[in-house]
Amino acid sequence: MAKDKKNKKKDKKADKKKAKLKPLKQQIKRLERELAAATAPATAPQPEGPVISPLAPAGGFPALPVIDGVRFAAVQAGVRYKGRVDVMLATLAPGSTVAGAFTRSATRAAPVLDCEAKIGLKPDPKAGAAILVNAGNANAFTGDHGAKAVQAICAATAKAAGVPEARVFTSSTGVIGEPLPHDRITAVLDDLTAAQDAGAIYQAARAIMTTDTFAKGAGTVVEIEGKPVRIAGIAKGSGMIAPDMATMLVYIFTDAKIAQAPLQRMLSRLTDETFNCITVDGDTSTSDTLLLAATGRADAPAIDDLRSKAAKTFQDALHGVMLDLAHQVVRDGEGATKFVQVDVTGAASPADARKVAMAIANSPLVKTAVAGEDPNWGRIVMAVGKSGAKADRDLLTIRLGDMLVAEKGWVAETYAEEAGAAYMRRDELTIGVDLGLGEGESTVWTCDLTNRYIEINADYRS
């Protein structure tokens, strides 16, 4: 027993010594780390920034015309991302008209459903409008919570911006299936309204990005009867891009005078020629939204008749802005290194031409061949055959750029594999297919499919 007591006393003394030594050891380790950091060479590796798409516009974000009647703001709300702006607000002057186009997904997100219900409502001519967008959380597949989140955001935005709740349009982009922490958004509304500036469209474009590697913007100034009309737009989109309107988030603003009904008809028509002609991966998002707002502040005459010269001039300019934004989305396709135009002619109908074009543009085999710079035109033949469109092997013609590759059911006599391989090394490619059956034609734009696409999407949620 006495021996056991002695041993216990020894153990207690040892424990006390360990307890005293522990903080000293921790302090020594901390000092060692600080010393190592202080004496590290100046050339120590630094964390890498985001990898910008090699297809990004060389000049960066463009200088866009300021739209009278629109103000922008962007702040950090911490919806999901830390240390970056993730919520943007655009407020529109009283009398502004708003048109929209949305995803046709059967699992549309709560903000999409809310916007669809509001587009086309007769506005109070004295009332303004607001667009609020958050990144990081799509508020999709979130049940009743999603609808309540939209209601809370719209109510708070209406109060902060001084506009009717029916004139607040919201969008959310990011992870699907997680409740939106909308209180983080409503908490920064005062900051947003205080920061509004007519020239802050770039900050707004930054705030709506998810896996995008660069902010996307396009704009122009066009004259209508000698008076300038301005158009400026921003977009986000990189993955989950397939045409079923709108394939991404897009916000376009103009000071043109045009009523909601003709503005909506014009937007719907141009959408099919631009945003519905691009694809990155064949997947249609739950959150796709395109909003076009016209403030009516330009000195140019009102556009009342879509058959008029003024309407055509404005429509051509708007088409250019929309196509520019659509192309930028493809150029920022997740992991993209090649921009590809697919031209299909000679189809039995325009619908058949589109089937063939999209079959080629969405084919993983075609897209990986493009990524590997492999002129494997047999994969194009495969895509034509699987498209469901009418086709005849012996009438089919295939080109890579201006190079004739195959015709009359066989490889062209003038085609050389080395020339095809050299062409595939370009950053921008054109695949041409003529079906030899009729007058139907279609053009779509896509990108290649690389290992980087898998890396981005394999751990996107985690």
C-alpha cells in the first residue's frame, strides 16, 4: 500500500511538470514558426489566383455606355462565398418597362417562378423597379422555404428601393437544394441602396459570377433618327449551359422608349437567335433568367411599330449585344480552350438543321476530339446520324473551316490528315456540314470538353 502511495505521488509530480512544460513547448513551436516565416526567401511560392479562360476577351471588361435611369450596386453578403461581392442591385427609373425570358426546366427555381408571374403586369407609370441577384445559392429545389425566401427578399427590397413589390425581380445562382440564407441578403440592402451608382455595372457583373472566370459585359450606342440610344448588358454563365432559354443569367438595359409588349416580342425573337444557340455541356439550369429593361430616357422617338426602320435599327443593335454576351458565355465554358462554331446547311427543314447542329455541338466525342486537337471527322458523321434529322450518307459534305474533309459518302480526295490536324490547333474552329437535302440551316456555338470541366464539377458543391 505504502509503495502504491509513493508511486501515486511521483505520478502527480510528473503530471504537474508536464502541465508546466506544455505551454512552454507550445510557445517554442510558435516562435519557431514565426522565425521560419520571417526568414523565408522572398521568392517563396504565393497562392495562385483564379485561372482565367484562355478564350476571354483580350481587353477585359469593356467600357459600357451609362444608361440613364439605371443605377447599380454590389456588396458582400456572405451567401456562400467569403471575401467577394455576391449580391447586386439594379434600380430602374419610374416608367421603365421590363421583358423577360426564362428556363423551361420542369424544376424551375423559386425566383424564376416569381419573375414569370410578374413579367407583363401593368406597372404604375409613376413607379420604378428593381432587380436583385445573389450568387452562391440557387434557391432551387428548396420547397416552401424557397418561395418564402423570395417573398422576404422582394418585400425588403421594395421597401429599401422605394418600388412596388410587384416590380421587384430576383434571381439566384449557385448550389441547388440548399435553403437560401435570405436574411444575409436583406441585411445588406441598406448598404446596397446607399452604394448605388450609374457607373457601377462592372461591380454588378462581378457579383453574379459563380464558376465564371471573368465578368461578362457588352454594349453599344445606336442612332435612331439622329438621336443616340444606348444598350448595356451583363451576363454570368460557364457551366450548366444548354439552350432552353435563357441558359444563364443575363441583364440588359437600354434607355430606348419602347412599351413592354413590343419589347417582349423583340426579346423572344432575338433569344432564339442568340442565347438559344449556345451550349457548353447540354445541361439546362433551374435558374436561367434573362431580363431586358428599357428606361425610356433617350431623346430618340418611341419605338411603337416593330416593322419600322427605328425598330429594325434598335433590334439589330440589341441582337449584337445579346450575341456578344452569348459568345462570352461559351468562351468561359468550364475548362474551355476552344471556341467552336457549327454551321449546318442543306437540311430538309430549319428544325432538322438545328437537330444536327446541336447533336454535333453536344457530342462528348466531338468535344473531346476538339480538346485533343484530333481531326476525327468520323465523330461528326456519327453525330449527324444520331440526331434524328433526315440525312443521306451519299449527300453529306463535311468541312473544317474552308477545308473539304468528306463528300459523297467518303473522305474527299483532296483532304490530308496533316492539314486537318494543323487546323484543329487553332483556338477558334468552324465545323461545317451540308446535308444536301433542302434549304434548312442553323448555326450554334459551343466549346471543347477538357479535364478541367471534370475538376470544376467533381467538387463544386463541396
